[in-house]
Amino acid sequence: MKSRRTQALPIEPSVFSGGDASPGGGGTGTCGSEQRTVAIVGHRGVGKTQLCELLLADTGAIRAQGTTEAGTTLLDASPEARHHRQSVEVSSAWLELGSGRGSQVALRDALPACRIQVVDTPGAAFLSAMRDVALSAADGALVAVDAVHGVQLGTEDALAAAARCRIPVLAVATGIDRGLQEGLAEELGKVAGIRAVHVHEPVEEDGHLIGLLDVVGDRLLRYAEDGSGAFSPEPVPPTLKQVRDLALERVAEAVAVTDDALLEHYLEYLELPLDLLRDGLARAVRSRALLPILLCSSVRGVGGVPLLSAIAEWLPSLDEVPREVVDHDGSRDTIDPDGSFVARVIASHVDDSGDRWHELRILAGRPPKGDWVDARTGERHRIRKLYQVRGPRRSTFQDPRAGAVVGTWDPLPVRVGATLTAGERRELVPVSTRPPMVARALRWVSSSPSALAKAEPLLQAVVRADPGLELHSDEGTGALLLAGADETHLRLAVERLDRLGAQATLELPPVGYVETPITAVRGVEGVHRKTDGDGLVEEFGRCEVSLSPTDPGVGARFVDQIGDVEDDLPRRYRPAIDEGARTALKHGPTAGYRVIGVELALTGGDYDMLQSTDDHFRMAGHRAARTALERVGTRLLEPWWEVQVDTPQHALGDVISDISAHRGRILGMEVVEGNTRLVAACPYRELRTFGTRLQTLTGGRATFRGQESHYEPLPPHLVTEVIHASPFRREAAR
């Protein structure tokens, strides 16, 4: 892979001073007390959390950078993050610029007064739903890109997610001490759909990174060799004039085409004055017309201050990012940051002591003194105290207002992504996330009542904390199903449960096979009779039924064919016969599965005026239906689903082959937004592993959704296996 390096001759460092030292080059002026909230996103392992550490260290929020390898970073505080050495949840921290708290003179003099809230997000694809919620509550995004490897799948996905949220983006090439991929701007621009341009160039001496060429600031930023992040601004040396001129020309051209007045000036003079260029650059970024690329190296402490300046000067504040809410009647409206209270839950945590706490972004108004209301459910929650947080650290937040990210340790049983208001039932537009691709049956290691009473609330808390997880019970099999992006995602959820004291295992979901009668039978009798020691009848109920196969889609149907004649069997007993017969249909004679596609007709019966009760006819109906099923026999049917697969065109052939190889049928296809959308019918038995196969075939670029469709006969070569594996037969054997 090619690498871009800019060489420079040794230059004597100059004194850092005044406004000329601003790494952002002055931009559009200070932002006063305004806040900026940025989500840091990107591919897994590109250094997002290390980038947060760099920014925290450069503002004096922490004394020294931690590392993900050692598990010492501030924002990866959970045991799972430390164990896996990667971010597995959203975490935030606040920074103060221009407050005099920084450890370097450069910070006090160079940066405008501004509060920046950084929201670190997981880079793993299976946790993208967490990232998307964070983006939906941010004012802008930093897309971290590995300087050597360039654009990866997570980069594309992050850029697309930021575009869906309609927020501007800064690209940050991380790890530039290892090199810089040639053509990175072109590749990023192609993926983002807007022009990308370098506003920094790396500078080397003797093969080592010594600083950055700040193109729009027209200076060289020389960094100390000790990795402290200290730097001094210097005039651009003669050896770098040509590099600077070419880079400045690229930036000027990119900015000019985003503004008619600037373009007219550029075409006439073939250049833009730096003040016009900086103002135009800020406007272009905020309007999402341009993607600037900044450089950093957390290892060398390079690039933190210029990035902070760019965030403050180029990214918008809360009131510049329109956000919509959906009212209870379905109408949409843009929220007013100065209006009534609206907040979004962006993260949920459980600390080492077992305490649950949440992070929220206030998007409008001030937090109410009374109850907060879940806009979707209408449930009320009492929030008594709010904190400003840096990872797991907290301090009291005296007067949080719109724009603030706050933490609370008060009970808040809502899902991440939920909208909270002061009482209005209006909800922020739901976050669009990838559908779950894999589902597994969750089984508790201990099934004692006390263990289940403890485990079930913990499972609900884990699912609420991760918007990419879904939990439901399968009506046909009774299994508790946990669905997520992939098997790693589900294992992480089980790992969290285990830490909280609830042990569980994951298994393939059981298949909800059913049975259906093979033929019809008439005049089947069901009798319940009990006599005493003298042979006198104590209990009696008798019915007669006919059984016919019907369409499996109809299910089971009970028909009263006796009509209004009550001499032999009064009407009051017939519902009990129906109930007993339906109980018998819950387990067929072949493998014990539910019976469908059947019609039971009540054709006759007898009763005893003194001894008959509903219970007696309930048992008679059960015996009649059971006898009828055993006489006609049943065959096994398996559930089929209709699935919609969105796949890149280059993988279309492999996906079609896989579906066909697993007994599926292609029903149709069309091109949707550059991908191919397949509609197919697939047996659920094979669909249980389809998500994993699909990710392997497409490199994680495909998604699918499915829903139950119909039943089809189980192939003969699978019948014996299914009968022997039936859980109902195993239960009967025990």
C-alpha cells in the first residue's frame, strides 16, 4: 500500500503566541459558551477510544492517556470492554476549551471557549445499533479512519449512518505515525458521496513524523518528540511551500464549488483569501457539502488540539441541527431547543457494584422537576438528580440545559433510544437500525423459581441497554428467543448476564413443526364413564365426532353439527367437548407436535341428567379427538418463511446458490439503491443459520428480514430424525 509523506528540513522552533497559534486558523470566530456534541464512529480497531483519550489529555481532563491494550482508557470502563480490549457500549465525556484548565499554554491561548461533549461508540458491526442511537443525538460526527488501511466496511457504514441522521462529518485519519494511504481523500469522497479534502499534511524528518502542515492555517505545527502533545506553530518553510500551495489549491477548489460567490471569486482570481477560505470551509462542512480530513497520532500525541479547534469552529451547535418528533396522531414537527423538554437515552450501563445508570442527551428545554414521561408508553419516571459524566466518573450537574449530555443513577426502565419528555406524547423519530440476523434460544442454567425471579429482570435490563437486541417468546414452541446481529453479539449479552449473576446458555431455536391428519374418519366415539363399587354410574359423558383434514393455514376448527336438537346432548355441554378436543390437538400422535389443518365435527352424544358435568364431557371430547387422530394418522409439516434479502450485486450468485442449496426458492428480485433485493421462501429449519452464512458470503454487507408464511410437508429423509428428536417424545419417555 502506498504511503504519502511530506519531507521537511530541520527548522528552529518558534515561540507559540496569540491568535496566530490557532490550529484551526481562526475559522469563523469563537463559539462562546456554546456546546458541541460529537459522536466518534468508525471501523472496529481504528483507534476511536484512543482518539478520545488524546482529546481528554490535551484539555487536561486526564493526566495521561490510557490504552485499550492495557484496559486503562477512561471510556472503556466496563469489564466486558476491558476483557475484549474494545468498546462494547456507548460512553461519553465532556471537555472545556479556553477555560485555562489545560496543561499547555497553547490550549489556553489558541482555542475558543467552548464545551465539547465526545460520545465514544463501538466499532464492531454487531453493535452498530448503539452507534446509530448516539449519532441521532449528536450535532456532528468524527469518522475515524485508519491512516494505513483506509476506508473499511465500518467506515462506509458509519458515513452512511451519519448521512441518515443528517449531521456533518469530520474525517480523522488515525495512526499517521505509521504512514498515510495515498488516495484516501478520493476513496472517502466516493463512499461519502461528497468531496473530501485534506486540511492537514504529515511532515517527516529523517523518516519520523515531526508534525502537521496546517493547510488553511498556513503554518507548520511541530510536535515534541516525547509524545506529550506539546507543539509550536512555525511559518511554512521554503521546502514545504510547493506542498502547501498544491494542498491549498485543492482545499480552495473544493470549498469554492460549494458556494456560488466563492466560486465566482475563485474563477476570476484562481485563489481564495485565507479569511474567505476559512469561513467558506466552515459553512461547507456544516451544510454537509464537504468532508475535511484531519490527521492524528494518539501514540505521538499529534493532532488533538487542531481537531478540537475544528470541532469548535466547523461543527454546528444544537440549534443548527433540525430534529423531528412524531406526535401521537402521526404528524411530524421540528423540535425547538428552547421549547419544552425532550431528551433521548443514548446509553445504559451496569457498573461493577451492580448499580444501573443511564446517559441522556437533552435536545430541548430544561429537565422538569417532576416526573419524566416515556413518550412511547406514557410511563412516568421520577428523576431526582443529574450528573455530568466522564466515562464512569461523575460530578453534580447544577443546571443542565438543552444540549447537555447528562447521567442519572435513578431507576429508569426504558430502552436505549427512548424519548423522554415532560409529559407530551411526542417521540423523536425512531433510529433506523439493521434488523437482527441471528436468533438463539436462551436457556437458564438454573430453573428454580428464585433463580428465575432474579434472572428475568437482569435479562430485560441487558436487552434495554442494547437497541440491537430483541427478545420474544415463540408461541409455537414456548422457547425464549434472543435475537441480535450475529452470534458474537448474543454471546456478549450472555457474558453480561453472567457478570450480573444470571447464567444462561444459547442453543439453536427449536423448529415449530406441526402435524396434520392424513385422511378423514367418521363416527368416532369418546366416552368418559366412572362407576362405584356397586356398578352404579357416578360420572358420565359421551360424544361422537367426525374428523376431516383441511387447509393447514386454517388451523383447527370445531363444528357443532347437532344443531338445535337437545334431547340427546344439551347445548350447555358442547363448549366443554370443544375444549377437550382442542386440548387433544395440542399433541399429535406422530411426534407430539401441535395438530393443524383439521376440522372436528360434533355429530352426537349422550348425557346423564343427574351425573353428567362439564368436566365429564371435556374428557369425552379429548378421548374422541385423540382416538380419531390415531385412526387416521398424521404427517409432519414444517414452517416456511418468506424472507427479503438485500445483498450487494457482486454476491448475488452466491446468495442465490446458498438459498437453493438449503431447500429455498427464489420468488423474485429487484434492484434497490444499488443492491439487489431478493424475495425467497425458505424452510425455517434452514433459516436458523442463514444469518451467519449470509454474513460470510457477503462480508457483512447484506441484511435480511423474514416472517412466517406457511407450512409444507417435511421431506421424507428428515421425518425419522425429527420424530426421534421431538422434545415431546423425550418427555413421554421420562
